[in-house]
Amino acid sequence: MSNLKDYVNKYSYNINFDAEDNIYIARCAELTSISAHGKSQEDALKEIKVAVLNTLEWIKKDGEKIPEPQSSQIHKNFKEKDDVKTNHISELEIPNVSEINLKGFKE
């Protein structure tokens, strides 16, 4: 990727609500030491993307390798394997709907 913003937009983000502080906390899967927060999920996502972009600029300036997006790594690893087998829906164990209630599986 040629542009740092491309990395920012392809990275994976996780946003959780912190009830104690009444804020949303966002984290980046590729840069695990970075977090940001906001009053809404949208604010938290904007803030983490700013923090990630600043970090990538610092990484680039120091001549370090910029982490590839996790989705690119998974796709690359998947393509490289010749022996990948796919599961068909008929091969998966799917519970009968009558075996499930609102609390989970019936005992």
C-alpha cells in the first residue's frame, strides 16, 4: 500500500462500551498498544483512526516496517495453502431449531 491512510482504512478495529466510565473504547488489532475513546462508537472510531495514522507516520519516519492489515495476512495465508479444504453446509453440525431456546441449548 502506498498511502498510510489506506492502512488505516484496512485495519481492524474493536469498540467496547465501558459502563464504569460511560465511554466507548476503541482498539486496533494490528497495533495492539493503541487505544482511544469517545462518547459514541463513531467518536471512538474517529479517535482511534487518528491515533493509528499518527503511529504509522512515526513508524515510517523511524524506518520500521508498517504492519500489514490482518485481513491481508489471512487472505495471503489462505491463498498460499494448496491443501485448503472447504466445509460444505451439509458437513457442518447445525443444531435442530427445536433444540435451542432463548437461553441457549436445551439440556
